[in-house]
Amino acid sequence: MPGSDVLRTMLPEHLLLGGMVVLIVLALLRMSRALALPVAALVIVASSGAAFWLASLGVSTEPFLGQLVVNPVIYLTKGSLLLLALPVLLMSRTEFEDVEFPLLLLCSLYGLALLPSAENALVLFLGIELLSIPTYALIVLAFKRPQAAESALKYLVLSGAASATLLMGLSLVYGATGSMATSAFTMALASGDLMARTAVVLVLLALYIKAAVVPFHAWAPDTYEGASVPVTAYMATLSKAAILVVALRLFGNAVPAGPMVGIMAGLPLVSIVWGNLAAMKQHSLRRMIAYSSIAHAGYLFYAFLGAPEGRFEAITFYIITYSAANLLAFAALPAHANDVQRDAMESLEGLFHRDPMAATLIAVAMLSLAGLPPLPGFTAKFLIFKSVLAAGFTTWAVLGLVGSFLGLYFYLRVIMRMFMSADRGVVPATTGAALSRAAGILCLAATLALTILPGWVLARL
């Protein structure tokens, strides 16, 4: 393929790379404090816009044969995920004013952008590491929180264990099939060979560790609690979405059968139940979201029980919906001089009386995450369980639905605290509150669009 075509088909990634270079130059010229955030926002919008533009042109090719593939659906997925990073960047101004956060975010997004296109297991692994390594530094940036260093260390150990497990699994896939193509994983899944089966189990375990599925979840809430609000939002949404994109690339059109059904349904089911039960006891919104994300990871992995037809649409719609609602909740949190108190449940009491807009935005997010109609969280869960039922796994579907009802309690408890409790006092404002509110409006617009036009979105996935 000519170099100009490679440049065009990989334009979203090249724009991110160019943005990183510009931010480094600005830092060297000591101009980053004023310009870093606008430049990074422009790069994210341009990169996302380029992905949507290439999708509209119907570009479908392999810029690097056997390594990367692009088509309109991949571009749409890539563009949607990159656009969801914009609210994260905007809400970061409440805590970070210099170049570190925007630069690390763009570095991590570069890895995220590679994942939907990865056609080779090594590219997939490279994308995951490029996504994860800047995230360790993003967690440490919240050095004002006493748990930041501990959180970063726990995230490093967890990710390291997952990466080692994934690499071992992919090595065994190569040993069993002689190929590093992502489609080789489907061959290994269908094989009865011991090496192939071991490889499949190791890869699946690595994905479970990365997504904090029970019993690999223990440090995830501590990690979320020790990070700043925008970094927690990033880890709970786009990092989680990246793992599901990896799972989609590996499983492709695979149909689980035999003992694999138990592995692919058992742990996600336990994750749904335990995540929802543990979230009920949490006293901060950050830890509650951490446990709810464990439950949502269970819903998402449930989708792999369903037929391959419609699996990609169901999972992609779910991760976009879930990410928009989670980001909405974090972006609407009122600014507070004390970061530890910002998301404490006590600080949310009576929020409607002093900040009706913030309370309303958080309520919309909670209702969508709970999966109540007509919000898009309902449509997302409906698609998942419909596909599981259609595949004939009725018992697993019923158990999953029962587990999902447990989540209603803690989501509605947040709404009750905001609307039915007395005001706890005025929260001091800090810098960047207007940008956080703008991020909340963007997420609300995305949530409403998914509510009104789910069919339009699904038809393009």
C-alpha cells in the first residue's frame, strides 16, 4: 500500500501522535500551562472526527498486511471511544493544570486506538501495554491523595500479572496453531488439543484479571479510590472498554461449547452478584462505581455466550452506553476543596437543594447504569440477555437477570440521598468546575442520543 494511503487510513493514530509531539514542544517552551488542555482537546476531537470521516467514506483495507485492519465499523468504534475521552480531559482541569495529564492521556489513547484494528496478537498486546503504562503514571499524579502510590502499585501488579498471563496464553496459541493472527484464537478455542485449551484458559483469565472479574477484583476498588476523579473515570470506562475490544478481536465468531461455557458464564455471573452486593455497602461514589464496574464486566462477558451474529453490536453499544453514563456521574460531581470528601455519600446528601442540575445529571447516570427504561442502559442489557436467551442458555440468562436486579438498590440509594435528604451545606468551588459541567453536558447529550436513537446507532455498528 502506498505511504500516502497508510497515512490516510491511520489518520486518527497519526493525529494523536502529532498531538503528543506538540505537547512536548509546548512543555519545553514553558507554554504548556495555558495551552495543554485546549491543544489536547483539539487533538481528541480531530482524531475522533477523522475516524468518523473515514467511516463515512467506507474505507476498508489493511494498512499493514496481517497486522492492522480497518473498515467503517472499526472506525466508528474507534471514533466513539476517542470522543468519550473528551469529557475525561475536561473534568481533569479541576485537579491538574499542567501538561502531564493531557500528555499521558493522549499516550494512553494511542494504545486504545490501535486495539480495534489489531489483526495480530502481538499488535493487540502492544496496544494493551501502550494503554496501561501511562495509566500507572496518571494514578500517581493524584499525589495529594494518601493512597495514590499504593493504588498505582496495586494497578501495576495486577496489570503485570494479567500481561504475563496473556503473553503466556498467546505463546501457547502460537504453539498450537502456528499463527499469531487473532483468528488463530478461534481455531484454538475449537481445538481439543491440550495446549490449545490451556492457551484459551490463560487468555481468558488474563482478560478477567484486566477487567477485574471476580475473583480477580480484590484490588480494583482500592485502585479506583486512590486515583483522582478523572483518572478513576478513565479506568472505569475506557480502560474497561479496551479489554472488551480485545476480547471481541480474539473471540470473533467463536461459539463457546462444552466446559468453556461454564468458565465463560460462571465467573461473570459471580461477578454480577458479588459486584452488586458489595456496592451496596460503600460509603463513597468512587468505590461504589468500582464495585458496579465489576458487575458490568460480568454483563459484558455474558455477551460471549450469545450467537456471534449481533455480539459485536451488543457489546459495543453496551460499552458506549456504560461509559457515557459513568462519565456523566463523575463529571456532574460538584467540585470540592477536599478531594476525599468530593464523592463521599454524605457530601451528596441534599445535593438537589443546592445544585439541582448536578443532582439531575447524576440521577440520569444512576438510572441508566441501573438499566431502567427508557434510558440506554436498559437497551444495552436487553441486547445482552436477549442474545444469551436466543443461544439457548436460558438458565444462565435468568440467573444473570436476577443478579442485575440487586444493582437497583444502590443506584436508587444515591438518588434518594440527593433528592430526599436535608442539605449538608455549601460545597466550596474550585477551578475547572465550569469545564466539568461542560463534560457533564456532553455526556448527557450522548446519553439522550442513545436513548432516542438506539436503532440508528445499532444500524451503524
